[in-house]
Amino acid sequence: MTGYRDVQDPVPGGADEQPAGEYGMTRRQLIRHAGWFGGAVVLTVAGGEVISHIAGSRGTGAEAAAVTSGALRFVQVSDSHIGFHGPANMDVVGSFAEAVDQVNMLGFRPDFVMHSGDLTHLSKADQFDQVRQMMTRLRTDRVFTVPGEHDSIGDAGRAYRRIFGKGTLGDGWYSFDTHGVHFIALVNTLSLEKLGHLGTEQIDFVRKDLAGLSSDTPIVVFSHIPLFAMYPQWGWSTDDALKVIALLRRFSSVTCLNGHVHQLFTKTEGNITFHSATTTAYPLPKPGRAPAPTPQVVPARQLKAALGIRTVGYRQGDRELAIKDKRLA
């Protein structure tokens, strides 16, 4: 999960998954697809909660606190869709390269960078290799990832795990601790017939993983598809997420960060706050405002405003994470 290794084997793929339709996707893939977009966001964790705001807005107290010595600062990027070709963005490689540059020019070295899925568009070996190489340019000590449904096409994520799955469990899930925060990275993109889905084995992992933690431990959960029901008609939900949510209820501060929907969205339910990230590739429509969640073509001068990155900061002993979303424009 923190290291990479080169792809030596071709990506398996069934005949029904061969690119044929619009944007190089089969009809089956398009039906499965629930979210498209790309950008990078900055989050700050301070006092146990995550705070977010749009780049250019005035910084929060928690964000300012996170800049002090000993604070945790990390970056979330999402939905780079390397390999996508279409009018919604004719240069997704260039957009992701700009996101990497933006991370490297933040004015601080993030403790880690998380890519929250859909690194590639069609799970091809050359696409995985390209995004892996691009992320080696990130000026950070560690890079984490979770897979999107586009990283699992035709092989249930095996090609993804060969590169990004080192040290993970099951189908690629894992957890880690740093700066007093417990992080959990989940995989909910392998059973798309059920929309987002975690499965019994992964839920058991979360139960055991949380069992020994104090209730005042700040928790951050990463997934590609939202763990809340943002818009199930388009697959923007995880059908068995309530079982994990129930395990998280005893903690004083829980932050769930996802990609997939290619737009910023925040929702708070009790002790849990959900933040959807934007993309570095192309925008998707607002829920229910189009027949399907297909890539949206916007005027070229407006595209970068729809893309971005997210930074997060946290100072140990605080109760809030500070989240800052930064547009590529």
C-alpha cells in the first residue's frame, strides 16, 4: 500500500469488457460507472475533526493550528482516470500532472498523499504504470491508494493489487496510525452489481481493527464510493456500509473521505462527517440532474475550476481536522 512495484503481467480481461463504446468504455462499464470527475483537496485535522473549505477562502483556526510543529498534514487526490479520452477532458494526464505540481507547491511537505481511487480509466497495465510513475513525483514520504471501480475492470482488481496492494489484507484493505489518528482504507468497488459493497470479511476486519482503540481516538476512513447514500440510483452509495457505521458510532470524531462522485459534498450524521472529493479528470452532473452520471463537457476555461486537490491537517490533542479544497484553476 505504501510502495510500488512494476507490472510484469498483462491485465486479464473478458471479451465483454473490451472497450467499444463512448470514451472507450463498453455499455456494461458505462452502466456500472457511477461517478466521473478529477481534482485534489487539502484537509486539516485538528482536535479530532476534519475541516474543509475552498482554496482561496480564509483559513480556519484548525488549519492554522495544523501548521504548527508536530501537526499532521496530508493530501487527498482522486479520480485521475489516466487513459480516459473524450471531450470532457482531452488531457487527463496533463490535469493530473498539474495536481501533482500543486501538491508539490503547497509550501509544506505532506506526511502522505492518498489517492482515493479510479487511478486509471480501464485498468490497463500501461495506465497503471503511467499513474504510478506520475505519483513518484509527489514530494511526500508515503503514498496510499484505494481502488476505484475503474481500477478493477475485468480482473476484480488483481492488476491494481500487484502494483498498489503490497502490505494490504484481503482484497486490498488496510489500516495505519500516525499523529494520534487511526486511518482505515476500505475497498468497496469489487461487487458493483450491489453498487458499493464491503462484504462480510472486510466488515469483520473493521470490527477487529477498531476493537482495541479508545473511543476518543480520531478515526479517518478512506473509500472510493461514498459510505453514505448520496444517490443510490447512480451507484453513489455502499449497500452494507451501515454495519461499519455502527462500529464507528462510539468514537467521538470520525471523518470519511471518498472520491467517485467527482464533486465536493459534505454531510454530517452525528459523530461522523462525510466528505466527497472532486477529481483531476472531468466533472460529473449533480445527483439526478442528468439521465446518467456521464462526463460533463464544460467550456475549456471552466474545466480547471471543476478539478482540484484536498489538504487535511490535524494537531494531536485537538478535536478537529481542517480540510481545504483547492481548485486547479
